[in-house]
Amino acid sequence: MKRILAGLALTTAAALVTATPAAQAAPVDPVKALKKQFVAGHGVRISEKTRMSVDGKSMGVSTTLGSFEFGKSGIVASDVRTRRSGSDKSLAAAFAPPRIITVGGYSYVQGGLFTEDLPEGKKWIRYGGGEATGGTFNQILDVFEPKVLKTLVSRAKSFKGGTYKGALTYSELAKVYGQKLSGTIGKIKIDYALKVNSKGLVTTLNSGWSLDFGVLGKTRSETETRYLGWGSKVKIKAPAEDLWVDVDDLGEDSDVPQEIPNNSLNSLAN
């Protein structure tokens, strides 16, 4: 009997030890993890899908693939391609070029509205003032911008399984950039789920927003962006000079857009 009781005591003690939750390590700071990735000649890729619906009816899907090259302080160049299907009514579907390369202070665009009236032999249009960012025409939450990433982490209402979940308005996001945004757009709420790996690097960002346009219906947009190959070698180059034409050289009669649509907070605030 004593042996049985002793064995039971040992078994119970072992069970208690096993059942005691292990102390969980504090999550790695995603902002610090991001800044460590800012190494010249290296970068990351994205794979993104956006689904747009009106009154619950699907209006199609936009698929975006991109590569981003880092410098010592952040993104210095990007190469983004967008493909759409169905009756997609997102910004990307309506105005965004199917491909855009941003490097060296210029943006080179190709496809869609940007291939009309081009001189013979030219396949790209060059626009000045190109600033490479980590946002796309559908994903306005730029996690490559440390202050934006810090905001998403700090405003999260929950953190479970490596995922930060929260929400903020366009107006609140604008403040992160030192901008002021009011009116209907400023009140739009963006809900998000930001997933990081054990190193604190972002692996997936889901974001969505809704807006009731009255007789035009209630629009819902949901975007999932996956971040792949952190730290891989990335070198983005401009198209060969003989393949592009400067937008200013096309003339006023050209049907080519004089500017590239912008999804940044700067454009929304103005």
C-alpha cells in the first residue's frame, strides 16, 4: 500500500509540474526586428490579394506581387505588379498601372492606360518624384515604415498566437505621418491583423475597411499581404533607357495620365 501511495504521489507531482504553464518569453519587438533588416542590397517580397464587394456581392480580386529593396533607413526601390479579375472596382483596378518600378527618384510604369500613344519602340513611361514605399494600391498600411508598424503594435487590442489585432481610422493613421485628414474618408475604420514570426518579422497583414455609399451600396475591401524572403538579396534596376519615354515629352494631346494615382496619406490629406 505504501508503494502504491508513493507511486500515486510521484505521479501526481509529475502531473502538476507538467500542468504548470511555462513562463512565456516576451514577444520580440517588431520595430527593432524590422530595422535590423535595413541592409543595402537586401529586401523582401510580397504576395497580396484584395477582395472587393458591394452589398455582399463580389466585385473581383486584385493580385499583387512585389519586390522591395532596402537601404540603411528603409525602402529605396520597389517593383510591383498588379493583376485583376472580375468586375473589380478597387483603386488598383481603375487607375493603377499593371506594373510600376520605382528607383532612383523616378517611377517607371507599364500597362493599361499607360501603354496608349507611346512612341514606337517605347514600352515604359517615366515619372519624376518617385518615392519607393511599402504600401501598394490596396494595402495602405505600410509595415516597412517603423512609425506605422509601431502604431499597429501599440494600438492592438489583443496579441495571441503571434498576431496583433486592432483597428484605427484613416484620420488616426494620417496623424502618424504628421498629416490631418477629416471628412468621410478620415472616419473610415481600418481593422487589421498583423502576424509576426518568432523573430518579430511580419509574415502576414490582413486589413479591411467598409464604407456605405448610399444608393451605390456598401463597399467592403479586404486585403491580405504576405511577406516572404526577409533578408534575401534584392537589386531593382530601371528599364533600359531606350525603352522608356518621359511623361513630359508626350505632349498635352496624349491620353496617357499625367500623374500616377497615389494611395498614400499625402494624397488623401490634400
